[in-house]
Amino acid sequence: MPKIRVSDKALAHLSRGLYRSPASALKELVSNAWDANAKQVTISTNYPNFMQVSCSDDGEGFSKEEFNSLMQGGIGNSDKRTDKKAMINNRPVLGRLGIGMLSIAQICGSYFITSRPKLGQAFRARVNLYDLLKDKLDKNVPEVVRKSRGPQKTENNIGTEEGVTEVDIGTFDFEKLNGERIPVGTTIIADDVHPSFARAFQQSLTFPKFVEPNLEWSKAVKTFYKVATLRELGDYWKLLWELAVASPIPYLSPDALPEGIIRNEHKQLCDYDFKVVVDSISLRKPVRLKDNPNGYTVVKFQTQDKWIYGKKLCFDGYLVVQEGLEIKPAELRGILIRIKNVAIGYYDGTLLDYRINEGPRSRWVVGEVFVREGLENALNIDRDSFNQFHPEFRAVQEYVHEQLQKELFAEVYKKLEKRSENKAVKKDSTRTASLKHALRERLGKKVFLREVKQKVPKGTLPSIKITSSANKAEITLPDENSLKIKKANRKLAVSILTIFEAAMQEKTFEERRTAFTKLLLDLLNKW
């Protein structure tokens, strides 16, 4: 039975543990379908049992010979597709190292793959991956790790007796199709799902906050915004979220974010004509911010064209602050980097390791960086994270941090200061009204307050004068800012002194005490 070979031992390790979540693994198959000019990728999790996972696309497919070549050492050595004219709708080429074909191994031990190219015959193969592969690799078990025969040639054409390490990670075998009509495209069916995967997803359906996903995605996403974190919803909802965030698919609408900040991006994604359907739910990016009473602060990145050590780096993007309100769920907070419309990892709540402590305001931020060219050399082998010391990543990071500090948060603090001023004016007006109400109830007539600028020497009481007529009372108040006490207490101090002066107009001590007590309680009740 033919062996499945990868180019080296390190890649063999990664082929069985490269991705941090099932969605990250399935994202690779989505990317393969995109590069194959598919218009739709259909994923089935066998919900609610999760005992089988499948991924089908209507792309160009590939031949038996191409599959055989990939399995026989092509994994890790395959080049990106370079024939851009062959990509439909001006799609960029995503390209991978070839290991995407093994990405499904994250959740299963074996699977079927069926494919039919536009020109050529269909084929089906059974792929079986070795158990305990990592242990065997570490121990150099001959079944999986061996030296190639004969001397090998280096780039300088110098021979070496050691040869090159070859690694077998499993086996594959072609199967008969028995006259089946196979459509153009590729289908992978994982029917040997790891029990831990199935069990985790089954258990997630019992979580207290789990609800059946609505088949209409625009309604289903509302579930995300009712929880603080996706962990409350469990693995199944997390899978839907992560695939929707990562895939090169449109947003919920052109106005899913304030000020139409993603309209152009949304239109471009619609023009690509690409869908991802999971369990009959047609996904879209689950990003939606609207109806915040405090509004939003938006910063749009102008297109940045930079040359970093002779390599072109081109990107743009946006930052949005949801004023005064934490973004929910927590997984939406932060900054997401997309290379050619595919998410690299997830939203980074550290704001790309932003070093200024903005307190709770950092939890108001969401943003995306759209990399049009470059940054791929900064990707780690998992293609789900970055080497943070790569010069191209540092260039993006420094620009984003500059925008955060000098544009976004600077504007946020201006708005906070303005809101604080408006709030203080409103509070001051409300408290003045409370004082008038208490006095009117006591004096039984209209009350007019007039503040007079005057200095109040320390240790002396401010002068408060009450002038009454038949139907009104005029009260002259001291300038509260002249009181030598804490600013927060000045308004209250003047108000208490005023009601004390009003109570002193009663004839007897008992009447004065009763009047003052009632006025004080009425005032504090509405303060």
C-alpha cells in the first residue's frame, strides 16, 4: 500500500498538530476550495451527533495523478498557484504549503477523499494516518522515519552520504467508484472522528446558554451578542463563529460597521462570489456594531505602501471604538489581521501587544488590517500566527499602534471629556431643580435663585439672602466655587446652607428644626 510522505520530520509533527481548533483546520480546506475556483464550500458536522465531518466544494478538482504526487512527497514542497489569469472574479491566490490536504487529520484518524477535475477522470482514495505519530517521530521508529537511499545533491551540487530524512505519516489506497456519478470538485469525508472531538461537541449542546442555531445567519448571529464570551455557548457555536470570521466571505451587510467603514471590502467580497455553508447555514462575517447610544469613533487607515528590506508591504484597514460599552462577545474585541481576505488567527485583544494601558477603553476596540501584499513571510508554519519580530509584522504593528495612540484614543478622550462636561452640566441643572423644588414645597411660592460672585473668607459662612413677596421668593446664593472645600461637595454645601436659611425664617426653634429636617430630606431624596 502506498505511503504518505512529507518532506521532513518537523512537517510530519505539524501535520498532526498544526491547528489550534477544528475551525482552523477546516479553514485550510476552505482556502483550498477558494484557490480551486469553487463558488461554494459545504461543510457538514453531522449535527447533533458529530460522528462524521465532511467538506465538499464545487471547484476545479484534481486528478488521481496529482493526488498521488502530493501524497508521495509533495506535501510541504508544493508551490502556490501562480497562474492568476485562471482565478475567477479577480480573486487573489491564497496558496498553502500543501498540508491543507491533511488538515482534517486534526479531528480524525482516517478519511475518504473524492475528486473530479474538469478534464479527466474522478477518483476516490482512503487515507489512513498512523496512530501515536508524534511518539514514533520522537523515537525515530523506522516505520515512519528513515534515510533516503544514496547520496543527495545540495544546492552547490555537492554530494552527501547521509541523504535526506524521509517521513511516512500514514498510507492511502485508491478505491473503485463503481459507476458513481461524481460532480466536478472535491469532497473529503472524515468517518473516523476522534471520540474527544465528538464528545466535546455533543457536550456543548447541553450548555445552559446553548440554543439551536437559526438557519438564517442574520438571526443566528444575535446569539453571539447575548453572551460575554463564546465559551458560554460551547464548541459548536465557536466553530461557526471562527469559520465565519476566518473565511473570505462577505459581511452581514455593507453597513454592519459604523460610517460604512467596510462597504468597499464587503462589495469586493460579494464580487468574488464565494460561499461557505455549514450544516445548511450560509455564513457571513459575524461582525455587527450598531445602536450604541454613545456612538462610535472610527479611524480608517489610508493605504500604506512600504518597502521592507526590498519586499513590498501594502495594507489598509480600520479601527472602531464602541464608546462607553464593552464589545461583546469578548472574541470580537481587538485587532484581526487578514492576508488576502483570510484571517490569520483571531481578534487579538492585546491590540497587537499595545503597550499603553488604556484601562477599560481597550475593551471598546475592534479593528481589521487588510494586507493586500506582503506579510506572508512573517507567518509561522501554522499560518495562524505571526513571528512578531519579523520586520514586516513590526511595520504593521508600529503603524497600528501609532493610529491607536494619536488618532483613535486621542479622539476617544476628547469625546469622554466632552461627555463628562455635558454630564456635569446636566447633573448641576438637576440638582438646582431639586433645591428649587424643596424650597417651593416649603415656602409655597415660586423660587428664583441668583448666584452672586463673592469671596468667602476661610472659616466664615457665606452670605445667603432670601427676599420674599406675595407670590415669589428670590434667593441670593454665594459663588459655590468660592467655598474652601472639595469641589464635589460645593453644590451640596450651598444647597444645605440655603435650606437652613429658609428654615430659620420660622418663628420657633421647634418649627425651624422641623422645617430644616423636612427640607433636607426632600433635597437629598432628589439629589
